[in-house]
Amino acid sequence: MQDKINEIEQSIDKAVQDVKSSKTLQEIKMKFLGKTGTISALMKNMRDVPADERPKMGKLLNALREWCENKFDELENRIKNLELKKKYADEKIDVTLPGKKPEDGAIHPNTLVKRELISIFAGMGFEVFEGPEIENDYYNFTALNTPSDHPARDMQDTFYITEDLLLRTQTSAGQVRVMENKKPPIKILSPGKVYRSDDDATHSPMFTQMEGLVVDKGITLCDLKGMLDEFAKKIFGENIKTRLRPSYFPFTEPSVEVDVSCFECGGKGCRLCKGTGWIEVLGAGIVNRRVLEGCGIDPDIYSGFAFGMGVERIAMLKYGINNMKLLFEGDVRFLKQFKA
């Protein structure tokens, strides 16, 4: 048995001779001291040893086990200290080296334009109202004088959640909510995400719309034109002019499309304005009498105007972006070109 013990001690000495990691040392320890290890196996075989020899054999095996445990504990402490020193050396920082300046981020062009628009209209006395993105049919269509057979209600144009609930197709729904709960004078700006089944280089299924509403006594189309003149000059430049073209929207009468003179060519005609000298930017009009009546506002006393624009479209025109998808891809190379 003494020869067997000497052989085990020599095997352990040889096995740990070049050990340099705690993991390897633990594997060797388990080989000898684990439940199925060499020394544990000898302990289990004690039942086969004659009774008169067991005390002596037990003493030898206990001494071997104690020697092994002491040796492995010593090696564990030594290796852990070496590993800790290596870790400290690897993580050492030279505080005298110059620091790395983090790259400045950039605000998304949508956010830049949205903030600028809110600032412009807030300067004209508008308050900001944000309605829910999930609307019911009444606020999104019916209250805005949209007929039941209007194409905008079709499944291919609107994202319906249930028969009555849908993802709003316009922030005008919020204007109805305001008119129902607030007496004139009303002057609000309603920005937010809207959803339509449309997807190409200049359209997206989700985009940001910003609509405005003014209701008071004696409001006319001239008030709308004057406000839009001021808006266009502040967003596109002092030399910009506006023009109104007849159009149709269910919730305004009369309705107009609003163009601005091309800021690229000064109205002479170019690729941006398609040779016309004008660029369409938004839709607007005088609030339909039926919409006012539905909200409990007497159209014989009060009148109002409303307008709506796509924030992405304004951003594309302002910054010369030719594909709306660039605004949604999150490409840092694109975004870092824009600074507040």
C-alpha cells in the first residue's frame, strides 16, 4: 500500500508541475480527490481490507488525502495570485495618454423639423395637442365629414384593428377631440404618427403629420394665407412665396393645396419643382360647417381654418433628401450629416 501511495504522490507532483491555470488545476484535483477520483476509490476499497489491517491502512490513506489537499490548496492560492497579477497588468490604464473624444451624435432630421415647426407655430400662439394613435372610426372619419363610402375607409388604405378601431390615418382626429371639449377661440397644433397603406420612395406606411386648427369669430381664408406666408418664410427662407390652389377635403370647404415658390431655383424651374417653379407642401382649408356643428360649435358665429403637412416631406424638401426610406433606416452615415 505504501508503494501505491508513493506512486500516487509522484503522479500528482508530475501532473501539477506545469499547471498555470485554476481550471486545469481543478481538473487534476478532481481526478485524484473527486468522488470518482483515485484516492476516493482507495477509500471505498477499505471494506475489502482485513479488519486487523484497517487502522493502519486508514491512517496511511488519511495522511495521503491530507497531503493532497494541502498541496492543492497551496497551488490554488499561488495560481490565483498569478492570475490576479496578470489581470491587473492587462487592465492597467496609462492615465498620461490623451483621452479619446467620443463622436458627437446628431438629431434626426425629422426631429429637427418637428421642433422647428412647433417653435414657429408656438410663436404664433398655437398650443400643442397630441391625440391617441389608436382611434375609433367616429373621430378618424365620421366626425370629419368623411362619407361611409369614401375610398379612405377601404381596407387597402387604412390599418383596421377591429371593425371600429384603427391606426389613425390623420391627426385631424385630435382636432375634433379638442373642439368637443374646448370653446372657441381655439388655436392648436397637433403633431404625431399616422398610418396609411402606402409605400414607395416618397411615401411610408407610417409617417409624422402635423396639423393645425384655428377657430374664432371672423376667421377667413385670408387669415390662413397670411399665416402660411409667415410659416413658409421661416421654414424655407424670407424670399419664399405661397399660392393656394383649389382642392377637396371632406372636412374643409373651401379646400386648397398650398404651394411654395421653389427655393432651389427661385421659381425659374428645375428638377426639384419639375420645371413649374412651385412645390406642393401641404393641404388646408376653411373648416366645414358640418364638422363645427358636430362638435357643438355654432358655424353662424364661429369659423375656422385647418391645415396639415407631412413632417417627412418638409424634411426632404428642406434638406434635399430624395428617398423617404433614408429617414427610417437609422444609417448613422446618413444621420450624422444633420446638426441642430
